[in-house]
Amino acid sequence: MDWGNLFVIAVGAILINNFVLMRFLGICPYIGVSKSLSSAIGMGMAVIFVMTIASLFSWIVYVYLLDPATNFWGVDLTFLRTISFILVIAGLVQFVEMVIQKLAPSLYQALGIYLPLITTNCAVLGVAVLNIDENYSLVESLVNGIAAGIGFTLALVLMAGIRERLDLADVPKALQGVPIAFIMAGLMAIAFLGFSGLSVG
Amino acid sequence: MDPSLIGAIASIGGLGLLLGGGLAYASRVFYVKVDPRIEEVDEALPGANCGACGQAGCRQMAVQVVGGELTGADCPVASSDVVARVAEIMGGVAGAAVDMVAIVRCQGSPDKCPDRFEYSGFQTCTGGDKIGHGHKACDWGCLGFGECVAACPFDAMVMGADRLPKVMDENCTGCGKCVEACPRDIMHLIPRNAPVYLACMNINKTKKVQEVCDIGCIGCGRCANKKATPSGMVSMNKETNLPVFDYSYDDEPVVAVDVCPTDSLVDKKAGRRPIWHIDPTMCNGTGECAKICPVKKCITETDGGKYVIDPEKCISCGWCEPVCPTKAISPIQVNAIRKVG
């Protein structure tokens, strides 16, 4: 196993191509759930969780059902990629929600509303699609999924920390609330642009 | 037929069947019993998952409502219909057992409690409160910028022309947002059926109060006197020099309102109380009523040895009714009197 390659993928997904700040995926929860640190952490954990299982199962579905080189019937079904990924992710998240509600009520409490909210989040679909576009293996897809989730959580938690402090700051009336949050998001994206000069591997 | 078409139908159809069947099966295997009221409350709530209640979403709020931690009124988005629907699901009591309503504990309009300086800073109560104990002559008085009115989510408050906020009881849900908003603790919640409350917060006595406000409580204690409130509903707090009302008493301290020399007590049922009338055919002239009546020259003896109540002087206290040996005294509605007069 090529650990160096996996490290490159992980750093790439967390910092260099951060899902929120560089690819601009999953902006809705980024603005919507970043009002308080505790809910941001809850949301982040749920996203890491869902992205990991979404990477795993979408990779399996793509390779064994859609890709003409490897699937069972040898025909090109790659045009079904988006619809089958959404189907798989939504179904799986619903299933996982039921399982943890039964087996781990405390985890269910912690993830709360965020699990169903992110079933069809574009960042989750994005990580599944990117895995295929980059021709990742199963292990690489998993690492990319986890790392993308961590990157999302990082951006969300940083934003929540800033917004909690912004509540106490003297912000002009017209900019209070979401407008100043968007400005902050822009500034953070510019800051993360610095990581694009990072050369790994 | 095109093999890719068959493959597509088989793949997506198979996936759909697998997931659908799996979910249906899982929902049975992993079924968790939940209080059915949680589902009902969740449906009644706006469902925006905005988080304004402090919970993560509407479902979490529903769980808290059923657990008795929150009430429908804690949802700032909910209309009064939604609050009523939630209360109905919860069996009439949405968390709090007592139906509360907000009151304004100040009557110091500018003509009664003047300003001691002209304030031109931030036009908010919090701002005004920080500058030299506020611009009102009274350190406890309402500053009148209406932060409570702005905080009210139910349109139950208006700012009067006298720079004092008014609570409209029929719209007030007792949510307490105005209490949180007021920097001087002037807004307060009392039971909705409470008859009388004190509308003053000034802890000083006599002269110091009179210097700053014509309608402030001077701490004389006449309302707490056994002669005014025999039930003991009103007592004086020695530290604040203000009377305290114990609303667990089933008493209507009308006489306390009447004896207050500064009118700082507010009768919430003023104008809606019946006044009393003695039936001259049943009166036997013992005069028990005249002895107990707290108002001078209200009950007087006529030339025929009977007693009559002066409807102009009657304060609706009802003290005379139980002492009458012949049960000659009965209430007549105020509006009936108005028609006669």
C-alpha cells in the first residue's frame, strides 16, 4: 500500500482543495449551521461519517454496475452515475440513521437533525463523483472521503468560531448576520488559497 | 433491444428495489418506540429547522416540548395558532402550568416622572440605562425606548404616547421575551388571572419617591394593612419597601387599590367588576354592611331604617355581601348600572 500517495490525497482534500473554501461545495450548511460551535461540530461529525460511507458504496456501485470495463454486463452505463449515486447515498443515510437510532441513541442525539439534512448535500455527492473522476481505488476513495469530511469540518468549525465572536463585534446594521458571514467566508477562501502553493508528494 | 437500456433498467431498478426493500425491512427491525406526541408536535411546529429556539431543529424542540422543558411559545417563529395547537396536543398545558401574562412595572409617564437631563445617545433602553442611571428622574423608571416592544414576537405590545409600553393581554402569550429585553427588570410575568399588581420598582420611601415621581410607590404599607387586605395576600418587603402580592390567594384586593395614596397599584379588572346593591325589600336594617364597608359614606341608612349603597362610591370590594344576615346584597353588572344612570 502506498502510504505516501494516501497522505497526498488526504492533505489535498483537507487543505489544498478544501471542499468548502476551494471547491465551493456544501455552502448551504456552511452558512446555515455555523452559528454556534457545538452545532458546527455535530454537523462536521455527521458529514465525515456520511462522506465516508458514501465514498465506499458509490465506488462499489460505479465499479460493479456502471463502469463498462469492470461491470457485470460489459455495457457503458456511466451516464447513470449521478442518479445512482444520489439514490445510494440517500438510501444509505436513511438506513444508517435507523440503525444508530436503535443501537446508539446518544450518537443519534448528537448527530440529530444533521444526518437527514445532508443526505443529498452537494458536497457528499461531490466527493463520490470526484473519486470516480480521479480514478481512485477503493482505499483511496475512502481516504478521500474521510479527508474531505475533515476539511469540511475544519472550515465549518473555524467559521463558527469567527461567527460566535462576530456576535459581540460592532458590525454595521446592514451587514449584521448572514451578509458579514459571507464576507468572512470570502476572506477565509482567500486565506485557503495560500495552500494551493503547497507542494506535496 | 439495446443492451445498455436493459442494463440501465436492471441497475437502477435493482438498486431502488434493494434500497427500498432494505429500508422497509430495516424500519421494522430497527423500530424505536417514541412518544407519538413528539411526532404530532413536530408536525404542528413550523418545520423550518431555523434553530431560533436554541435547539438544533424542530424535532429536537418537539422532544423538549413533550419532555416539559419548552413550550410552543419558545418558538419565536410560531404564530399564536401554532402555540395553541401545541398546547392542545400537550393536553392544554404546554409546559408551564400557569398561564402567565406580562406587566409593565412603571407608570412614570413624563408628566408624572420628568426627565432629569436630555438624553441624545443611542435610542435604546440598554444604551440609555448606561448613561448616568438613565435620563428619568427615577432610577427604576421605564426609559421608554421600547426594547420590550421590539422584542415581542406576538405583536402584544405597543409604545404609548406617554412613553410607556402597553401589554395587550389577549395577544400576550407570557413568553417572557420582553422580560429578558428590559435592562431595568421593569417587565415582569404574573398569572393571567391575577387581579392586581404593583406598577412601581422604586425601593425608596416616602419623600425620596415623591421627589421624582407622582405615581411611584412610597412604601407606606397601607395596602398590606390587615384593614385593607384581611386575607394576607399583600405583604411588605422590608428590603425593597414595596408590597408583594401572593397570587396563590384567591382574593381580590380591591380595597388595597382604593387605599393606595399614589395610585401605584393597577387593578387589572378595573371597570369590569360588578358593583353591589341592597334589595330594600329584604334589608332588615341591622347595618352589618355599613360597619364592614371600607369606604366612608358608601353605605348609609335611609329614613326608613334601611340601608343603601351609593353606586358612585362603591369600589366593588364585595365585603358587605357575606355579612348580610338576610342575603339582601347582590352584585349588579357595571354595564347595567351605566344603562340606568
